[in-house]
Amino acid sequence: MSRSSNWLPPLPFGDAVARISKDTSGCQRALSEAIPSLRSCDPIGNADNFRQRTIAVRIKELCLVASATSAMSAKAERNDQTLLLIPFHGGTTLRCGSTSLTSAAGESAIFVRGRHRAGDTVTRGPRSSLCIALDIARLAGTVRDMLGLTADAELPFDLDRDRIVPLVHGGISFDTTIRRLCNAVDAHVRQPAILMMLGIDDSFYRTIAMALAPEQLLPSAIAAVESDDDGRRITRVCEHIKAHLGEPLTLTHLEQVFGRGARSLQMAFLKRVGVSPTRWIRDQRLDLARQRLENAEAGASVAAIATGCGFSRLSTFSREYASRFGEAPSKVLERRRA
């Protein structure tokens, strides 16, 4: 079945909210979010047949631009951004001076390291792509973190050159990982704050780092899993929780103790403890409260014990205690006084 001349492939994310337009200015506005030096976007062929859909999302300093366009060329006066251009359908050619780099969907991406040069990209047919504007300092920091290097250590590979980036290494498909991350972006495309809390930006940086240097980073990642580094971190978090049960315990503070982001903390806790951090804190507080109730001195009150175990509301404490132990905390005190 043939496609019409106006057909566009799906966007990497944002299909439900992005609108089709015949005007290249919409595409230029969105791409300018990632490439401020963009000078023009021009149709190739019959301008009356040109169509585009574009949407941009920013998560902290990470900018994601999803676009689907007819054949088009884009020109920049100079490029002072670090970019990763990932085709989802079709391909893209980047030309900069005597250099020409071509990527293909599912196979490769183009890494562009900003060095104040003019350049242009060309797509010869309908294509869908993801343009990611990266903070080079954060990317380098991510690489060092993954390799366990100090902040001033020299990187074991070059981050300062334009190149083709294979999206498949051995049996690992970085293209698949990036597409799944885009699905997460799509679920909250109008809620960047949620994406930030989920740590989607960190996942993009780690995936891109591994795609840029799989030989160096994949063995390190595998070794980290085998050494059960998360297990030691979770032990440290649990010990901290037990020592501070009577105090406010926020996930933000526990992330600092854990040494990684909220999502990593949640996943590691579920894997090694079997419940979420919040649930484990509640259970530890209830166990401590039961111990104190059963050994309470004369004059002790349920309210004082609940507060001392970190519960801010007596009604919540009584309900959760009864649910866990099958009796009201007041009954424990009554037995103690009998």
C-alpha cells in the first residue's frame, strides 16, 4: 500500500499533542531549543508537500527535540552545542566543511561536539528523529562516575570529536533503550517535573555514555553489578534509618546517604529488601513502637511513644499498628499496667 506525499512517520514522543504543520518555522522554533545557532529550515522539493510535527522537552539542562518532517535541510551558522542526532525512521546526513556523517534508524546516531563551526543536516525523505542537546561537563562527569574515577581524572576516550555512534554493540541495543526512555517521556510529555523526579535525564546520560564508549563502560557496569555495590549502599541506608527512626526521614536525604538518584534507590531497595524505602521505614518504626509499648514505664502514653518513633499523627499510628499487629497500641499499655 503506497503512502501519500503528506505521510509522516511517528514521533519519538509527543504524537498525541504535536500538530501537523506545513510551515517550517514550527520545526525551526523547536530545534532552536537544542540548537540556538540554527539559521534556517528549508523544504527539499515541492514546498507545497512539506509537512512537519515537532515537540521539545527540557529536563534540567537536557533538551530533547522530537521531530517528524518531509525532506528538509537545516543550517546552523555555528554549532556551540554538544548534540546527539538519533534517527527513528529514515536517516540524516550531517555536513560540516569536508566532513560528512550519515546515520540510519536502528543502526547509528551522529555525535556532534560543539566547536563553533557552521554546518547543515539533510534528510532526503520523510524521517522521524530525536535531537538531544547535552551538557558536555555532565556527560564527562557521568562517564567518570560510571568508571569510578575522580572528578579531575582524564577520560579514557575522546569526547571532543564529531563521529558516527553505533547503536548496537554485541547483543546490546542502545537504540531499544533510547526508544523505551522516549516512551517514558511520552507518558509525561507535559510534566517535565515528573520526568526530573523519575531521573529520566540521568538515564539518558548513562545510556549515551555507554553508546559512546561501550568497550570501556560496559565491562565496568557489569563489574559493578557483580561486586554488589548497591547491596553495600542499601546496608548503609538501612543502618542510617535505624539510627534515626525518631526523626523525619525524607527520600531526598536517603538519596544522599545512598549516593545515587531516587529511582536507583527505589529499585535497589525493592530488589534487596523486597519493599519500598517508605514501607520499610514504617515497618521499622512500628516494630520499635511495639518494643517500647511492651516495655513501657508507668505514666507512658501511646502519643509519646508514637512521636518518639517518628509518627507525626496519632490516628495514623494507631491504625497502622492495629493493622500490623492485630490490636490497638492502647491495649498493649493496658496489659502492661495490669
